[in-house]
Amino acid sequence: MQIASELVANAVRHGKRRTPLPDGSRPVVWLALTRRPHSLLCVVYDPSQRRPRLTPPAPLAEDHRGLPIVEALSEGWGWKLSGATGKAVWARLALPPAPARRRP
């Protein structure tokens, strides 16, 4: 899944925390996928509170492509602070309708 890959790569690259967590534990990045009735929600947590920025890449640039890809492939995306320890960035993908079930 390209969206999950882009969000995790961004979290690892840009979501670094410069100080230890308040409880002394090491910062982590995690990924969660949640199926909804008509969509799939992809959430990536990282230990930074820095706001993700949708920056248009230069035509030949190799960076700043993650969020434009997420925006192009998803129904929507956003982010939310997670207490004093980080943020969650999410993207929602439409799922095709489930096939009709055959009755035995």
C-alpha cells in the first residue's frame, strides 16, 4: 500500500524527537489500519509535534513527494496532535463495494 509506505517514511524521516519521552521510553513510530464500512483508515503515529506540510515538489526533486502522493491516492488526509508526545497522521481510502453474497 503506497499510502502507508509514504506516511511511515515521512514519520521516520521527519518525525524524529530530539528529547526523550517524559516517561523515559524510546520514541516509536507505529502504523494502524482500520477497516470501516466503505473505507480503510491508515494512521501513522510519530513522536514529533511538527505539523506535516504539503509542499509541492520541484519538477526534478527527489524529496517532498510523500504527501502529494498521499493526497492524490486518498479520499482525504489530515493530522492531529497526540497529547504532549507526538502526532498521528491519517489517510482515508475508499473501498470498492463488497460483492453480493450468494445464498446457499
